[in-house]
Amino acid sequence: MALEQEQRAALRILEGIEEGTMSAADSFALIEDADPALIYLIFTWLRKRYADHVNADAVVGRLLEITNRYSAVMTKKMKEGQADSVIEWFEDAYKYKDLESKEFIEIIIDKLEG
């Protein structure tokens, strides 16, 4: 049950940013308590997924708003997350653009919680 709750919380962060359904403050409230590796992976997935997308400006704009508004915490969290061995594992085994959001989150949470 805890795994499903973690997946729902992670998907809420990702979709909130992706779809613009949460404010920067609401997103940050969830991000602040999340695993740094998870946040690094979500932000990287969004950046890579929307690099050449028609909605890139909106999605990347929301990422920047969170990062700029909460820069001290976000910089620390992103650096800590990037250093996690899960990142290397994921990037060796998968390509960000090949995964849909739900599949991506399931893989990440399973690895982080496993």
C-alpha cells in the first residue's frame, strides 16, 4: 500500500507541473518532502520530454518558477538527487523520452522503495 501512495504522490508532483494544475507553492510543498533523486528525475523527465514540444514554454516555465522561487532548497535538492546512484542506474537502463508518465513513476518509485 505504501508503494502505491508513493507513486500517487510522485505522479501528483509530475502532473501538477506538467498540466499546470498546481501553483508553484503547492508543488513545492510536495517537492520539499520528496526524495531528492525522485525530484531530480521528475524535473529531468519534464525537461527532456518537453524539449521540442509545443507546450515546452508552459511546462518549462512552471519548472523555472518553482526553481527560482525556492532556489536555495531546489539547488540543494537537485544536486543531492543528481549524486544518487539511482540516477546512473536509470539513465543507463532507460531513456526519458521513451517512458510515459505513469510508467516512469512506477519504475522510479519501485527502485527507490525497493
